[in-house]
Amino acid sequence: MNNLKSIFNLISALLKTGLSPAPVVPPPLILVGGPQRPGMNSRMITTRIIARKSEAGAPVGPLPSGAESVDEKMERIRIEEIISSLISEARITIVIPPGTPVTTVGGNAGGPVISQGVTTNYTQGYGIIQ
């Protein structure tokens, strides 16, 4: 019984430490840095994973017969499927909280009209992963 309790405590502690939130990226950095990102590329990700397998002591490269490694083929297929799923099925939801400042620009026969205010309700938007 004591063993079971210590295992439970260990698992509980691991779960608590593993669930730290991702760091918050300030909006100006997203605005400037977002367009600079190259986008996801399954071939590049696969290449990096296969290159890092040697860190774990796994064999990399062609088989002794010269054929491509089945493990490396499966790695490529796995990454292609994950990236394909992220790009075609993932959904990113953004929420703009009440009180967010807004500026609007418009015009009419009298000339340009500029107004400022704040949002009064939560606003939701969607994005895509590239």
C-alpha cells in the first residue's frame, strides 16, 4: 500500500511540473516576427529528427545493402501526416477581450471620419497554421 501511494505521489508531482504554461509572446513581437517565420516543412523536420537520432545512439543512413532505412521512411511518413493534419485540420481561435482599444477610419461626403473606442464584448476570430 505504501508503494502504491509513493508511485501516485511521483506521478502527481510529474504531472504538476510538466504542465507549465507556454511563455507569452508580446503582440508586437508576433506582429514583427510572424511574417519572418518560414512556415512548417515536413522534409526539414524529418531531416532534423533523423540527424538527431545519432544523439540517442540509433543508426542513421542507408542500410548495409544500400537501401533506404525503413525507420527513416516511417519517420518521413509520420512527420508528413502530422504536418498535413496540422495544416488542414487544426484550428486557431483568438479572443479579443472587452476593453481592447479600437480605432476606426471611414469616410462620408463630408470627408474622412476617425473614431476611437473600446470593445464592449468578447470578440472571436480564427486563424490558420502555415
